[in-house]
Amino acid sequence: MITIYSDDHRYQNAQAELIDGKLLPPYENPRRADAILSHLQQSHLGAIEPPKSFGLDPILRVHDAGFVNFLQTAWAEWSAQQGNHDALPLTWATRTMRHDRIPETIEGKLSYYSFDAGTPISSGTWQAATTAVNVALTAQERITQGAPSAFALCRPPGHHAARDFLGGYCFLNNAAIAAQAFCDQGADRVVVLDVDYHHGNGTQAIFYDRPDVFFISIHAHPSQSYPYFLGFEDEIGQGKGEGFNRNYPLRIGTDWLTYQPVLAEALQQIQQYHPDALVVSLGVDTFEKDPISEFRLTSRDYARMAAAIAQLNYPTLIVMEGGYAIDEIGQNVVSFLRGFEGLS
């Protein structure tokens, strides 16, 4: 299996996120992708190649132009006023407040275009985020050229980023942009299967009213875990998209015995939809030792998960999302990829 990767991920190297009432070093940091790359190089699963550049057009097919412009200019505005430290929002437009006015100041724009204080913007954020998109699109292109599967080693991740806001370590939605590219290049039906511990709220929101992209997510129950306000069972899509959104929220402590039958049901949904392409948002933060998640999957379970997905036999793009147990993240990702290739 070909892997697409770029060292440019290291441009996203913020100093702190607000978590549990403290400013702490971000769990989402360059060591994640470096560890995965190291294990891939040792595994000899296939070629590791750099991305091409696809410009802004594919991004603007998914994201609001004003939001994209904000991401392009945020650091320059912030550093000019606040200095050379990470940019984080302070307030959010919540109930009773207006959502139809975009503030003029950078502090207000940060609040408008963010939904948490755990996704710092730094000097290299735009470079890293756009390169992650190019990684996903290069892998997607390989599939349209005939490859049965490809792995996009994206960092920063993307599935929490919606059309016009960032959050959850995500700035641009790599998986959604790749899914849209499949549609733009002739696919009538695409599935995005999200197996990250956290619900892919951004991907769901982007495709919620569309029948051509079926979003399916297996994740921690939002009544117990981030992002808290999306990912419930009764969210099934709306308008033309009704019936093409499916959430499987699971309780804290979920292990493979609980996870496997839910995965089987999700895969059955995919078979019935019969997509032209499958995008897997791969998060390995479902791991039993992940520092910010509370499922109990093991390294071996990722091979089992991938083998089950591979049996669907659809052209499959695997896009890297979360996973924060640095010592094991590479092992877990390689376990998944080997399982997908039938090597485990």
C-alpha cells in the first residue's frame, strides 16, 4: 500500500492547548506523525511518497471562503497585535447571542471561527494544514488512477473541522475534501467511515443534507466525551440527506467484544449503500492506553478492524485522524494497514 507523507506537518508545532483548566503542551504534536512514519519505514508495507499541490480549489469545494481566508491571515493578524505566541480564542457565540456577524478584530475572529481552546494557531499552521490536504488529495488521486487503496498520513487531522470553523486539533477537513474530490471526479456514492474515538462532527455537518456522501461514525458517546454536542443516534441526515448519516455512539470502556458487532453493522450499511469509493477516517485513539480517550482496543484489534473493512473490497482511502499514545501510535497504525493488506 502506498503512503503519502510530508515533513511539512512539523510546521504545526504549537506550544500549548487549554485542557482540564490548564495550559499544557498539545497532545497533537509532530511526534505523532514522526512515530507513524518510523514504523512504516520499518514495516516495508510499500512506497512512501510526497504529495502534489492541488491549490485552493478543492478546499473551497468544502470550506467557506471567509473561513479559508481567516486561516490564511490569522497568524499575521495575531502576531502583529499579540506577539509571537500561539493564538487561542477566548469567547464563543452561545445561546441568545448572534451568529450572523463576524467580528473585525483577530480576537473576535478566532472566537467566531473556533469551537474550542485546544486548537492553537501558530506561525506554521496554514502550511501544515494545506499540506495535509494535499497529502489526502494525492492519495485520493492514486486511487482514481487505479490503486485499490492508499494511506494518507495527514497531520494535522481534519474530521472536527466543519465548513466554517476549526476545533479538535483540526483546521481543514482532509477526509471531507478527499470525499468531495471523489464526487467531483465522477463517483455517484461515497462513504466516509469514521472510526476515531471522537465523533467527526465536522464531516457530519459538511455532508448532512447530501445523499451522495454517506457518513458513518463509531465513536465515544457524546454525553460522555468530546465533542459533546453532536454524534447522537437520532442524527440521520436532513432533506435529501435524510437516511445517509449514521452514528454509533459507544460508552466509556468499550472493548473489542463490544466494538466488533457494531463495526459489523456499520459495514453492512456500507454494503447496502454500495459506494464507488470508501474513505476511512482512521483514529487510533480508541487504544487502551490513549491518554485522552477511554476505549479499550488493543493493537491486535486494529488488524481485525482493518481486515473486516478490507472485505468490503471497495477502493479505499485511509486518512489519518487522531491517536495520542505516542509510544504505540506507529505500531497501531501499522497493525491496521497490515490487517487491511491481509498481512496480519
